[in-house]
Amino acid sequence: MLSEVAVAGIYLPPFFVYACIAMPVFLGLRFVLVRTGVLRRVWHPALFEFAISLCLVCVLMLYV
């Protein structure tokens, strides 16, 4: 797990860094889910997307 990251003298929390890393992965995964039609089959697409993004951040926190 990362410790605080200093950018231009400002300390950023590790969660922010993991969230920034997870964003491109999430956007790619979202593109695939939209193209395959999975998002049309879920009950609440926004909630489903949020859960996926949260899972991606958690996986990054555990394994990076």
C-alpha cells in the first residue's frame, strides 16, 4: 500500500492516487459493458457502475 504522495509540495492521500489509477481502467471496462449490452440488463446502471469502480479501487489498494 502506498503512503502519502507529494505533488508540488502538496501531500495527497493514497486513496486519491488509487482512484486516479482506477479511472482509465473503469472507463475501458464501462465501454466494454455498454458495447455488450450488460448495462441495459442491470436494475440500476449508475449504482452498478459505482460498485464496479469501488471494487477496482479496492483491488488496487489490496494488490498494488
